[in-house]
Amino acid sequence: MRRRRALALLATGAAALPAQPASIGSAAPAAPPAATRCDTTGLAGVRHVAVDAALGTVRVGGEAARRGGCLALRGAGVRTRVAGDTLRIGIPGGTGVAAPSVDVRVPRGAAVRVAILGAAVTVEGTGGPVVVRAAAGRLTVTDVLELTGELGGARLVGRRIAGGVRLRSATGPVSLDDVGGDLDIDGGSGAIEVRRGRGANVALRTTSGRLRWEGEIDLVGRYDVRSATGPITLALAPAAVAAGRVELLRAALTLGAGLVETARTLDGSRTVVRWATVPAPTAAGAAEIVVRTTTGAVRIGRAPAAVTREPSP
């Protein structure tokens, strides 16, 4: 009887014990760990964030400096380190487990540098400059100071960028909304779309990608938009007063309501069309708007609504 009771107690106790982790060298693969609790160690003094990710998802957010910061991880293979005022996050490829994720919040104003090969990275509300270098993957950038970098084939979406944007892309599309500063974007064969732009100096170029720019016109600004074969659309703010020229080789030009053609000449094999809004700008205050294309269709008109800045959340 005593032997039976002892066996029963042993069985009950074994069932109540928590599962032990697999030992080192065990053939059974370990499951990816659950998300850690928020780790605030050393984050209060972070002023720079460097992300180098081959896969997975990374979110970098900003918060008030007095709250310090927070770092949460899910999955294996993530390397993090704080050195001085810099937080480094690394996710190498080929980890052999489910794609990991990182969610970090750092004091607002921190500068963020992102390098990815195929990961999905979101930078949101940091309020500082962002530099990107992406061969592939997805980038979402919201509520930052300025944006620069090279994209390769990565897709980029940006919203509420207070300053300027300077980007080079091979094939990846670029979509921007609410940009307060100057624009210098070379899209390669990828599409470029800019809505609610307010920069005084705008340079947009593609070889075959679709190109659309919508925004306000600065009377002392310069706007240079070029595509070899891709269609071009300029949508001026409803109250904008502007004039410009379009250089065409074998392409059609369409002017929307409130815009008129003022002259048409030949420059070698190219047709040069000059246009202006109604009312036309004065001689002392006219922005320089130049559109160049070979075979891409060009349309210039008015944006459907006033160009206004969204309030930050």
C-alpha cells in the first residue's frame, strides 16, 4: 500500500512541474521564445539607433524623453547592444526559426539609421533624421525630421516628414505624403508619388516609372520633373499661381482646367510648350517649373483639395 501511495505522489508531482527547456545539443528544436517584458536598461540616454536586419520586423518609435524607452523582442537570433548613446539592433539571415520581431521606443529626437536586406521596418514618431539603405523589403517612415538614403528594390512609404527627402532607388516604389522640405528623388524604374509637397526645390526623376507630384508652389522655387518613358502628373494646389514649360519628344500634353498654353516652339527635335495658370503669375514672382519627357504622357492640372498638413497624432 505504501509503495502505491509513493508512486501516486511521484506521478502527481511530475505533472505539476513546469516543462524543462531542451538541453544543449538536444535533437528536438526549441520553440521561439515569447515576447520579453519591456526592457528599459540604458535606453534613456539613446540618441542614435542603428538597425541592420536581413529578415523579420522592426518597429522604432519615439516617446517623451522622461519615459526613458522600452525594448521588447520576440523570436530568436536578435542581437541588441547599447554603446554610449547608440542602440544597435541586428537580425542576421538564416536563423532557421520563425522571423523575429523587435519593438523599441526611444526618446524623441533620436537619429535612426536602417540597413535591410528583406526585413520590414517601421520608424514612427521619432522626430529625428532617418537614413536608409535597403536592398529589398519594406520601409514605413512617419513623423520624422528628414529622410535620406538608397533603396535598391525596397518599397518605401513616408508620411509627415517635416524637412527634406533625398533618395535614390533602382526599382523600388516611393510614396510620400505631407513633406515640408525640398525633394531630390531618383526613382530609376520605380514609381514616385508625392502628395501634399511644400518644398521650394523639387527634383524628381525616373526612367520608366510613373511619376506624380502634388502640392504647393513657392514663387521663388524651382521644380524639375523628368521621365524618359513613364507618365508624369503634376497637380498644383488649388490656389497656386504658376507658370512653366514642358519639353516633349514624342509625348502628349494635357492641361487641366485653370491652366492655358501660352506658347509652343520647336527646339531641334523637341517641342517646347509654355503654360500658365489663370490668373498668371507676375513677372517678378514666378516659380520655374520644368517638365522633360521622351515618350511619357504629361498631365498638369489642379489638385482636388487644398494642400494642408495633417496634425501629428
